[in-house]
Amino acid sequence: MAADSLGYLLGRGAPRAPDRDSLEAWGRALGAVLPRPVVITLEGDLGAGKTTLVRAICVGIGVAAIEAVTSPTFSIIQQYDAPRGPVIHADLYRLRSDAELEMLGWDELVEGAPVLLVEWPDRAVNTLPRDTIHVVLGHDPENADRRLLRIHAPTMR
Ligand SMILES: Nc1ncnc2c1ncn2[C@@H]1O[C@H](COP(=O)(O)OP(=O)(O)O)[C@@H](O)[C@H]1O
Ligand SMILES: [Mg+2]
């Protein structure tokens, strides 16, 4: 399997306990080979590195305004322009109800977005496609500079 293929990056090529540089390098490589459409969820506590990884993925995708890729404080949904179509970045941390999700036009976003990256996806898990790539990040109890990375994804080439 080619070292830069999606399947490799999601499997043996995914670092287990990356420092920030390795996590970002992996995210950029992943962003560069993502299929369209694609949904990626990012789970993990505050500070686990979800937004850091989203930003790296966006760099790999080719988002030019990379400084715009932050944890949205007031908006739940942000959109970034990229060469092969827009990237939607959702952070559902502040979502208060399913009704609010509906008001955001969530189902249309899920169906229509070429790339959808979702932090705090718990609220929306039922609405996501079966081939969603689930990324889980956690603090490494043994090393504050590293994060534990796990991926649950359908088999992909
Ligand atoms: N190995 C690592 N991977 C990702 N972030 C790290 C790592 N080590 C330290 N950090 C820091 O942890 C913080 C993660 O913040 P952020 O990505 O906003 O988390 P989240 O979106 O999960 O709340 C950043 O300040 C980042 O620099
Ligand atoms: Mg965040």
C-alpha cells in the first residue's frame, strides 16, 4: 500500500502518540488525499488537539486563509474556500438542542459539503454517513507534549 494513500494514512501510517509536529504532518498528508465527499469527526477533550488537526488537514486540502481555521467561538459552522470546493468546519460544543442543528440546515450540509470536519460530533452522530472517518484524540498521561490518536474508519484504499 502506497505510503501516502488514504488507507495507509488511516491505518498503519497513523501515528499512535504524536507530538504536535507529527500530528500536523499526518493531518496535512491526510488532507492532501481526501476523497470527495468526505466527513471526518474529531472527538476528544478540550485541548486534545482537534482544531490543531483540523487546521493541518485544511493546509493539506489547500485552504488559503488558514488563519481563519480556529475554534469558532460564536459560530457553530465555518466555511473555508479551497481549490476543490469549500470545506465546512463545525464545532458542536455549544450546540444546545437538536432543533438548533436543524436550524443550521445540518442535513443539507451533511449531504452537500464536499468536505465536512466536525468537532464534538456526539450530538450529530446519527446524522452522519456510514463511511464517516472518526478520529479520537486524547491527552497522553505520560507525556504532555503528545496526544493519543485513534481512528475508526471504513476500509479504504
Ligand atoms: N501533540 C500535540 N498535538 C496537538 N496539540 C498539541 C500537542 N501538544 C501540545 N498541543 C497543544 O494543545 C493545544 C490543542 O488545542 P486545540 O487544537 O485547540 O484543541 P481542541 O480543539 O481539541 O480543544 C494547542 O495549544 C497545541 O499547541
Ligand atoms: Mg477545538
